[in-house]
Amino acid sequence: MTGRIRQVYDESGGISGSPRVHAVLKREDVHVGRTTMTCHSRPLASQPVT
């Protein structure tokens, strides 16, 4: 799950927040709760931008 979240985040250029990533996963029929998604994506947002 974390791998797909990271992929969606990276494809957005690292600017998508958890609501947008959740929407993308929902459109792809990936069933994940918003809270779970937020917990998995939180470490991605804390990485420094290069």
C-alpha cells in the first residue's frame, strides 16, 4: 500500500496532499480509508524537497 501511495505522490511532483492521493486511489478501485492513507503518506510529506 505504501508503495502505491508513494508512486501517486511522486507522479504528482510531490505536491499532492492526502485527500488528492486518496481520490486517485479511490478512482483506481483501491480501497483504503482516508485515515489509513493519511498515516501512510505523512512520512512522504516530511521529506525535504530537492
